[in-house]
Amino acid sequence: NLAQLTALDGYRTLLIDGDATGQGLSLALGVTGRPGLAQVATEGMPLAEAVVTLPVTGLELLPSIRPGGPATQPSAARMSRLLSAARAVYDVVVLDAQPLGLTSDVKSLMLSLDRVVLVADWGRTKRDALQQFAGNEPELSEKIAGVVLNRARMRRLGAYGVAFQAKSFTGSRAFS
């Protein structure tokens, strides 16, 4: 993933598991039962105490939540403060967020980010939903660096024309 590649390339990189309900990323990386995002963002734990350095890549991970911890997502204001603190220490900060709906909290959080990469699931995420998400909020569409298509059926991509042709979701520019 992007965070691992930047860490391997020598950049001090923090990956934040921002999905308080799923914890899939922390589980996949084998980091469980530790303080994490909720404790740093809402309880005032120092970031350095909750971060885990992963072997091989040197990637630093802020896990989601520890078992028994609160399962609520920190507010956008608290996340913005956490991201500002992380930017002061790290070269690259990657936030892996839970699936988003465009609430005022999500909009506020996205506006505090430098760039956003949307992740869409083949066969599940509708193009109209992506276009609506990006097109209805011009200030957010400027933050979108691109879209990653998960679980793509590579053989079927050819049915859509050029296999890797970029498509603009806002009509104003193409993604590469």
C-alpha cells in the first residue's frame, strides 16, 4: 500500500487506522489489544505512546482502538488536531478512514487533509455515487488525488474501453 511504499522509500510515515468500527487494518497488520486512535484523539494519550513500528518497512501505525475502548469515531475537530500534530513529526501521514458519507464532520475532516484517495469496490460502488460525492462539493473535489478500484476483475476492464483510461468524476479534470 501507499504507506508501506513511502516508508520503504525512506520517508518517516505514519499510517492511521481510522476505522473505529471495523479495525480491519490493525487486525491485518497483527496489531491488536493496544491503545490507539481513540486514546490519542479523545483521551489525550501522547501519539508516541500509541504508535507501533512495523518490522521490515519501518512503517509506524496508529492502531484503531483497543478492545473494550470506545467504538465511536473521534470528531473531525479532534482528528484535525491529531493530524496537525502528526504532520509536525512525520514526512507522510496516511489516514485509512471508515467508509464515508458526506456528513458535516466528514466534510470538515476532508478539508483538513492535503489529498484524498477514494477507494471504490468493483461491483458495489456506483459511479453515480462517486460523481455525486465529488461533484456536489467543489472544495472537496479539488482534494481528490484519484480513485482506487478494489477487487477489480482485470479481464472485464477491457469491456469498458481502454483498460486504464482515466475518468474525471467532476468533469473538470482527469485523474492519472
